[in-house]
Amino acid sequence: MTYTLATAVDLPWAEALERTREALAAQGFGILTETNVRSTFEAKLGAEAADAVGDYVILGACNPSLASRALAAEPEIGALLPCNVVVRRNKDAGVTTVEAIDPQTMVQLSATPSVKEVADDAGRRLRKALADLGKAAN
């Protein structure tokens, strides 16, 4: 099973990261957390580990109305929130990759019909954000 929605954009990493934030915001997602994996690896594992992972940030994206609906339907679903979005670029890569967790993974773990509705809506929004990001890069 594929568990991410992805696009590759012909943008420098920093610009791709900023445009990803903008594309998510346009679909109602705010960023609750931001984890700079490269910086963490450098601090904890050294420069070689940081160089191996390349530029790599995990954005914890949340659409409050969707999260509210999901939590009302199934409070345990909070363990799967927020929606993680990765912006990454290896030093040898010609493009920046942007990947989001496919909300349908929640449906695989929940039998609650309301969760499926939320996952469908979140999936549409994330796909739109990624499509818009791809268009903005051209």
C-alpha cells in the first residue's frame, strides 16, 4: 500500500518549503510542528548523518475543522494527527520532493464512517495543495 501523496518540484529546497507552507495554508492547513531532521541529525549524530539525509523537514499540518470532526467521531484518531508533510532534497537530487501522509491510512485503521468522510476531504485538500505546488514551480 502506498501511504503518501507526493510531488517533485523543480525548485530550490528553501523555496519549495515556503511554497509548501503556502499551498497547505490555501487548503486550510496550519503548521502545528516543524521538525528539521537535518539539524537534528547534525546535532545528535554528526555532520555525516546530516549530509546523508540532506535537507529534510517534517511539517505537522492540521486543518482544525477536519481534526475536530475526526476527533469527535473517534477520539483515538488523535494518535494519527497531525498530517505529516515532508519536504526533502538530497544533495545529489535535481528536484525537491514533497510528500504528505495519505489520509486513507486512517481509514485502514478505523471502521468509523465519519473518519472516512474526513479522510476523503483531507485527501482532496492535500492533493490540491500538492497539485498547486507543482503548478507554482512551473
